Amino acid sequence: MKENRVVVTGMGVVSPNATGLDNFEKALRNGKSGIRFIPRLEELKFSCQIGGVPENFDKTWADYFDTNGPSYQNDNIGYASVAALEAWHDAGLSLPKDDDPADWDSGTILGCGICGMETIASKVVPTVNAGKVRRLGSQAVERVMGSGVSANIAGLLGLGNQVTSNSSACSTGTEAIIDATWRIRAGLAKRMVAGGSEGASPYTWGGFDSMRVLARKFNDQPEKGSRPMSASACGFVPGAGAGALVLEDLETALARGVRIYAEITGAMLNCGGQRGGGSMTAPNPEGVVRCIKDALGDAGISPDEIDMINGHLTATFADPQEVINWSTALKRGPDNFPYINSTKSMIGHCLGAAGAIETAAAVLELHKGFIHPSVNCGDIHPEIESFGARISRTCMDYPELKTIAKASFGFGDVNSCLIIKKWEE
């Protein structure tokens, strides 16, 4: 059976270092960090007191909704709604009227990692414990349910196809894009809004701080805290935000005459089963290698055709092993390794939103022909020092960039990998 080709026609980003696609591109090119000191974390005696949080979001929301419009119910839903609306507009699509029928050809898969934790902790639990359940209001459920992000987007855009939220820890955003790609390929939808979101909350980040996997040595130098592939990396910096991509089948996109950013040519998901060195918090290397190889097979390309990798690369002990896994999967050593970078070096780890924001970065790099820097990795980890020449530490103009591999790996030993190709008519 013939499969539909899947292309990216719109993108929206709410990121710690910039909101809006044009601003995000400038931030990427300039190596701008969105990591800042968070006074609330100091008050709560976190070891890590820095984080990546979108700035001035109240103003951003007001740019999209008038004062009589809906309020954003929490950061998670607010970030997702703005990213989805930007992506929809960017794809040249108009918003439906309230009395328009549902768009049966369009849907959304947009997930989150820990979802409405801030609402649960700051409102639901205290209100219930105080015996004031009736004061929770009528929107409590939709604010905390895992599918709250996709349900709200469906209402804003009048979507009538599949509407769901996935959750696969740090792999969530990339997994959502893959699931949406497969749905369009199968002819079950013409268009999908795909991505991920995560709110900013100490209640979300507290467990990670307790595990001692967050950066705690750079509280007085926030912009230096996120250090993927660095010898002085000391853990990831928590982040928040949202990324959304409009994916369409090629025939529909061409018929609309819309700009096409890139084509999703390969996609794969798997799990290492928490075997072979894998665990709840660490990936099974064989699972990672298989996921990358199978994504290449799905795209029908050889490893030599990968020009660049946008890695998961969180600034933890796992970074060197990830680079080695890429080398094994691609059968390419330091002398002919693709360029590799980490968007997390500028925005921290946005959990459920990470893969979506980073995929948007990768698509921008393909479309505009550049490779953004990985900041804070001047001191390459000794285990991967031989790969140092392939780690971009300054912005590079690279018009010959054709194919990027983007991967995410999450708690639970889950893996996802995309192969993205520059669109050329």
C-alpha cells in the first residue's frame, strides 16, 4: 500500500530563550541562553536554583487572545496553546469560527511529561484537604488531566480527527511527532498538530532535585549551567515551554501552495526493556542503537547521508555514552562523524516539550542552512574528546545541510528518532 509523504508546513515555539519562530531562530544563531536564577527554588532550598522558563508569557498570551478571551489555565496548557496557534498561522491556516463544523481531516497529538503538577499541588490538594471541594471550580479536571493540552488545542482549532496527548517522559515531544507522522502516512489524517509542552513548577522539578540529577554548581552563573558534552557538566537544568509542528501529507500541502520547511522521511520508536544496562533512568545502549538504525531504514538512507545530529544530550553522565551510541549506530568514528549539537545547552531540559522544541530547531537549521552552537562545552568530556571537531561550538553557515537525525531518550528506557530532510522542489 502506498504511504503518504509527510512534510512540515508550520511551527510554533514557546522557549526559555525566545518565544516565536523568528525570535527563536535569532536566539539559536546567537547562542542565547534562556537559563536564569529562580528565586523560588532558593526559597524552597533546592540544590539547583536555576531553570529555563519562558519570559513575559502574560504579554505573549495577550498577543494571541483579547482580554475577553480564555485565560490560560496553567503554564502547561498556555504554552501549548500559543505554540499550536503560532504553528497553525505559520502554516497559512485560518482559525475557524465558533459555528464552523469540525475539521475532520485535522487532529493533534501533543503531549506533556508531568502535565498539571502546579495546579494539582497549589490548588487541588490544598483545597481538597481544607474540605472545600466545591471551591475547586468547574475547570479543575481539564487543568490537570493529561489530555488537557490536546483538548484545549482541539477547541481552539476545531479539530475533528484524532485528538490525544501522549506521555513518554523526555521522549514525549519527539514521540508525538512520530505518532502523527505515522497517522498521516496511513491516510488517517491529512494534517496533524504535533509536539509537546511542559509547565514550570518546583513541584515538577523537586523529584529530579532529590535524585541529584540537576545542575547545582552554577547557581551564581545560570547561563553556564547547562553543559551538554562538557567535562564539567554536573546535571541537567530544568526547563519549560512548548513546541508544535503542523505536519501534512505532501499532496495536501502542494495543493495549498504553502511553504514546506522539511520532510519527515524516517521515524522509529522503541524501548530497551530496562535490560542490557538499561534501567528506569538510563537507556539500554542496544535499544538506542536499534532505534537509530531502524529510523534510517525507515527513511531508506545510509548512515553516510546524515549531515548532522540534534542529540538528546542533557548534560548528565549519559552524554558520552549517547555520542558513542550514535557512532556505533552510524558506523562512523571521529574522523567522519556528522556534526552534532544540543539545543538543551541554551534552554535546559524542557521535559515533555524538549523533543518538540528541539525538532523545531533542527527544521529551522535545515531550512535556513545553519548549525546552531552547543554552548558551554569548551571542555569536551574526555571520553568523547576525539569527536570534538564535530561538536559545533559557534554558529556555522552550512547551506549544504540536507539531512538531520533528531533523537530523544526518556525515563522508562524509551527511545525515539526522526530523520528529517530539507525540502527541495
